[in-house]
Amino acid sequence: MKSSVTLFLFAGTALSAWSQTAPNATPGSPAQKSAPASSPELKVRGPEAIAAKDPSRIVGTINGKQVTAKQAADLLKLIPESQRKSAPNLQTLFERLYLVNDLAEQATKQGLDQQSPVKEQIKLDRDNILAQAYMSKLAASSAGSGDPKSYFDSHQDEFDIAKLSGIVVAFNPPGTPASAGGVSRTEQQAHDKADDIEKKIKAGADIATLARTESDNQASAAKGGDLGALSLGAPNVPADLKTVVFNKLQPGQVSEPIRTGNAFYIIKLESRAKETFEQARPQIEQKLQSDKNNAAVKQELDKYKVTSADPDFFATASASTIPSLSKPAHTVPATASSGSPKQGNQ
């Protein structure tokens, strides 16, 4: 319920800027000739700034009711600052927020907040928000996330970075349908195609040009085969691929086809560098704090474990197959029609 309201609030167009017209001086007047030049006064912009300087300033009218800068700013404060800054249109955001607020007040006056299922949804949303606030406070209080330098020294492989480009030739394992990208070839066909591409590269063809037309990785193909950066310590990357990149290739060299998963990779090592501690420090600090937060959250969540459960109570069978007071279980002869349940299947 809350997420749909948030999405509803953020649709719109750009906010018209507040403008101010300076008073016109009379051309050729003595005052104009003798007055010293002065720098123009900077305009005050933004809800908070204008509300602080002139809280009673009228910034809009809705259904004939004037809205002051303070009222509008207070309403906008209901939306987190990060979301307000990312909104393409503060004016439309305010209008829709006002609408939602007004509709909610009307619903409350009619007692809808005390009726099902709205009452239960409100409680669930409230509990969810408070639980998230508690977990956020718990994570924020987990100070002392470790020494970044010690981490850097003991995880050197994570900071050995290779920039790669390449061509991916995919295939379908036996018995599997064509992939979402339209690839429909056997492993042997992929092997032959990869060999042919390798020959073209050795003959002087540009790998970036070939990648645009031959690679099955559409995202990298559109960028001339750019595969991004790979660290030696990166998880979920096949070991044989990392072995080729970090042990066999020099910058500028291209690998032979490497079979991994359901594809052959032809990799070019564009560059390789070792990050310094100062370069890596921000990401190390972020990782250490994240690990500390996750550990604190996990420790809290581990307190809540179901030690026993009734499988019948938590069953997800459809209501029609679950006996109830209104639909008691019954036994029927085995000769009943196919549309009736047979004995033992209640």
C-alpha cells in the first residue's frame, strides 16, 4: 500500500522557478546617474530556504485555499530528502502529496482506518516501518568495523584489477531450448565459431569491431566488447578464466577461446593495475562497515527461529481441499465419477 502511494507521488513534470522582477529606474534620472553600482541580491530558492525566510508567503492555491511556504515545506518534509532531491518535479510532488494527505484525512473522518482490511494493512505497514527503523538503529550503533589497512594487506588479490574486453560465443546444452537472446547452436558449432573468430583476430581483425557483430553478450557487444573490470579475488568468476587473465595474458594480448559454462570466451586484457591503499580505502571502509552492520542484524534475527511447527497448520493447499466445519471431510466409493474425490485423497 505504501509503495504504491510513493510511486504515485513521484510522477510529474518540472517545477516552474520562482522569479522576481527588479523595479525599473527612470532612464536618465539624476538618481540613476549618481547611484553607485551594486551587486544584485541573490534569489532565495527551495522550500526550506523560502519557508525559513518568509513562512507566510503564499506559494500556491488549491481549491481556493491558499497554501503558505511553511505549510508546503512541512508537507514536503514527509518525503525523505534523498527522494525529494531525485524527484523531477517538486510542484507536482507537492500537489499529489497534498491530495493523498487530504484524501487520507477524509478517510479517517469516515472511520475507514478502523475497518477491515484497511485497519490490518495500516498496522502491518506501521509494524514494518518500526521494525526497519529498529534494525537501522541497531546497524548504525555497530561501531568499530575493523582496520582498513589490515584488511588491505591481507586481501591483496582483491585489489589486483584487470580491465577486459572480449567476445562471448554461447551455445545450448543438449535438450535445452534456445536462449532468451536467440542463441541456438550446439557446443561444437560454438567451438567452431570461436575458432574462426580467433583466426580473424590473429589475422589482424579488430576485436572491438568483431564484438559488435559476433558477441552473444549484447550489453558488452554494444560497447565494443567492453567487459568491465575484474579483480583476482572476485567471487563467482570461473577459476580457469581468472587463471588465463592473471597468469597468461599481458596487456594487449588476446586469449584463445576459453570454455566456461555454456559459452566460449575470447578475452583481451586491456590493462592491469594494482590499487594503492589510498585508492582502495573508501571501498574497504564501506565493506567493513557493511559487514559489521550485517553481522549485527543477523545476530538479532537469529533470535527469532521457529523451533517447532505444525505442517498441517502451515500447509498451502487450496481451500477446496482443506476440510473445514462448512466442508467436512467425507468418504466416497471408489466407483464414483472422475469429478469426485476418491477415498483417501481428502
